Amino acid sequence: EEGLKTDKYAKYTKYERLQLEKEKIRLERFFVGIRDLESAPNALFVIDTQREANAVKEANTLGVFTIGLVDTNSNPDLIDLVIPANDDGQKSLEFIIKAVLKGYADGKTA
């Protein structure tokens, strides 16, 4: 990232610099939420454990406590705290997320 601002990449062709810039934009989009983290989070809340399988695997590798909505098509063995629920239904998701957020807020003030 810093190299693109300086003359470090002047040796590359215009096309190569363009490809590097596109890759930088792609990576920024993926890592915008974790860019400024100084340490791993204490917990990870996952809505769709199958779609976010990589995040769950990384959390398990780092020892991060995982909370996840587990549908019938997901593996509950990878999640520390399983919430069995339909992860496709909008109403059920809203209800569960509100309950989890309320519990988090209550625990934070206690």
C-alpha cells in the first residue's frame, strides 16, 4: 500500500501498476473491518456458518470463542455456542440478532 504512493513501483509498467492498484482495492474491501484490530476479538458471532466457514476456521485456529446460528445443513462441531435456527428466514434472524445484541448490551453494563 505504501509502495504505491512512493516511487517504489516506478519500475513496473503502467499495466502492472494498474493490476497492483486493483488488487489493493480488492484487499481493502475484504479487510476493511479488521484492518485496525490490535488483537483477536474475544468472540465471533456468525449468522451463516456454512457461508462463513473460513472465518469460523480462523477463529478456531486462534482460539476465539464462536457463537453461531446453525441450520440443518451446517456442522455444529466447529461452533462453541450453537444456536439452532433457520439462517434463511428474515424474521427469525431479526429476532435472534436482537436477542443476542440485548444480551451483549446487558452484559456490558453489568
